[in-house]
Amino acid sequence: MKINIEKLRIDGDTQSRTSIQEKTIMEYTELLMEGVKMPPVRAFFDGLDTWLADGFHRYHAHRRAKLKEIECEITKGTKRDAKIYSLGANHDHGLPRTNEDKRKSVITCLEDIELSMLSDHEIARICKVSHMTVGRIRKELELAKDDKKKAKKLEQVPKVSKKDEVLGEETRDEKLQELSTENSFLLKENLKLRDQIAVGQLELPENEKMEVAETLETLRAEVSRLQSLLDAMTISRNDFQQKAADAINQVKYWKKRAEKAERK
């Protein structure tokens, strides 16, 4: 059905793309001015407002062409229904979604209190992507949260004033630690470059190359996290072994003292 374009609301955050493409709007506008009929847009009516969920480029093209009405398929539903529907819009028509558009849709789901409780397969169905893509992005967000928590803990550590700084051995140790940190950073950057070169040599479409690159990055981050845990456990184990050795030496010492006392 045709409706007055002014009745469509586009201010409810129901546009799921990362951005509107001006080039596409211009192309659609020219087609409309030449008399070409376009597929209807999709909207949801909540009894008061009509929320546009699919067809934002067509909407802007109609306004640019000074058209008062637009073909529209209207479904009863809320603004939230329109937003959820928009997360998978354009997967099989119109301007193809970019990988960033798909990523934005998945992140929107994962950051939603209700939708984030759904399985990867259910979110994939809503966003019209693979469940592997959802799983990868979910893992990235979890790792990012862990990193923020670690950074927050480091910020809470009291800073040492200049008066409390100690020269000599401590200064040298700090310098060695700084060099070690820089070396670790360079090693990570080297791994990233190697991964990029390896992915670039794959005979795959660009979108699949991007997925492979994102998967490698996620796996590298997971390996780094597990290595940190292993290092911490190793330090704890060594500390425990040292304390155990000290305790054994103490027992031997007091045993010898007791034996000497008995001889007297």
C-alpha cells in the first residue's frame, strides 16, 4: 500500500547499517525520477507511530525526488519489533550489507539484555549471518570486557611518588621490565603482520578473508590470555616449592639442634 512519506518515523534507532550511502541515494533518486518503480519499504505500526525498519535508502531517495507517497508493507508491532527486524534487513535485496553492517547487527544483539541471552544460532537467524560469526564476535566482546577489568585494576594501584623511588638495583630492574614489555609488544606486532601476509595470500573472496583474519585475531588473543594464566600459575607453583623447601630446611635445622641437645 502507499502511505504518506511524512508518516514514517526514522528517529527510533531502527536503522541497523553503520551508515547511509549517499551514492546509493543518488542512484535511487535518478531511477525514481525516470519512473522506475521500487520495491516497498517495510515498517511497523504500534497504533500511534509507523517505524521504518527496512528501506532507508529508498526512503531518502523518495524525499530527494520530492515524492509525497511511498510503497510500504506495514506490520503491527512496536518500535523494538522494527529495530529487531532491521538487524537482518537487506540480506537478500537492496544494497548488500558490508561486514561492518553485519558486525554492528550482531553487537547490537549481544549488548541487548534480552537478546544476549539467546543462543548463537538464534542470534544468527535474527541477523542473517552464520552462527560462527556470532560466536566469534561474542568471544571478542568477552575478551574486551576482561581487558577493561584488568585495566581498571591497574588504575587502582597507587602510584609511587618521586620521593619513594629508589635508585640502583630497583632502577635497573624497572628498565629491564620496560625493555621486556616493549619486546613483547614487538613480538605481537610481528605475529599480526605475519597473519596479515598469510591471509592476503589466500585465494578467497575479500569477505571470507576478513572472517579468517578476525578468527586469527581472536585466537591470538585467547592464546595470550591462556599464556598469562599459565605464567601466573607457574609463579605460584615456584613460590610454593620455595616455601616448601624452606620449611624442610627449617625442620632439618631444628632436628639437628634437638639431637645436639640430647647428647648434652
